[in-house]
Amino acid sequence: MENIYDNIKPKHTGTTKVFNNPVLEKFSRTHISVPIGIFVIIGAGLLYYAYLYTDLNPYLIPVLFFAGWFFFTFLEYVAHRFLFHMKPTSEWKRKLAYTAHGVHHEYPKDKGRLAMPPPASIVLASVFFAIFWLLMGTPVFGFLPGVLMGYSGYLFVHYIVHAYPPPKNFFKQLWINHSMHHYKDTTMIFGVSSPLWDYVFGTYPKDTKK
């Protein structure tokens, strides 16, 4: 089945307009510090609430936090592979895939589109809060902060990859991984903040040195 990303050639500079409506176009962009700041603050606030206003065992809260962070790495992989890289079986799916992610593959250096706009991501975070609350109740106040911190870490890594040359530290391999996804094979390496699930599901290439 056709992969729309096969027909998208990355441009090293520039940007493009996605929405004709100027308001939608404006809100389709964000500086990376805005969502990172929002979700770090929300996550910290939820943890504060968990410790002071719930009957959760104080020793359980860090376990829930890191479980949420671990869950985010899986969520990141699944969303990137199956939602953002969905097969264009219809015209509306083709348009959705391009608007949500294809434009980023075409203009990977566009710093204004390296993160989901805050209004959309806040709505999604609220939906996840409701789902987790229904599934686990009070522990959500320890679990969701881990998810949000995982998302903030993902945004940070994603920005580093697209805004800067390869770093000379432990982020270098993540930089290489995501660059390979963009410039070598869009059907491989869907994890940005971690390659764990690419190893688990066989989407990490055997030889990355080539």
C-alpha cells in the first residue's frame, strides 16, 4: 500500500501554510518552550496534589510516576507508527496524515511545528486524565504526571534533533535515530525519546552505521 511519505522530499529550510484560515494557521504553530512549560507545571501540580491531598502511599507515588513515564514511551511509539504514519486508504486520511505529520516530514526544520499546539495537547491530556481516572481512580495523580513528563522529555529531544547539529553527549544516538527516520527510512525507528519499542516490534534497523 502506498506510503505518502515516499512522495515527500524533506526541505532543509522554509515552511508552508497548512490552513487557509489565519486563526487556525496561527494556532498550528507553537514555540517548543510553551508546551514543555505547561506540562511540566501541570505534572508538578498533580504530584503536589497526590502527596498532600490523597491517601496514596508516599512510596507508591514515585512508582506510579515512572510507570506513567514508561507507558508514555509505548504511547509515543504507537501514535507515531499507526496514527501519524497511517495508511492513506482514503482522501481524508491522506489529508489528515499530511496535516498532522506529513508537513513536518516535508519541513523538518520548521521550529514552529515541532510540537502539537498547546490547546490540542491540553484537550488530549484531559481525555487521558478522564480515562485513567475511570481505570485506576486516585492513582491517576501519580501516574499522569509521569506521562506528562515523558511527553515533555519527548518534546525536548525532538527539538534538539531538528534545531541543532548532533550533540556530543548521550542525546547523540537519539539524534541519529530520528534523523534516520526522516532522511533514510520513514517506515523504521518510530521512537523519538526511546528506541525501546522499535527493538520490541522489529522496527529498529539491524545496522545503523551504514
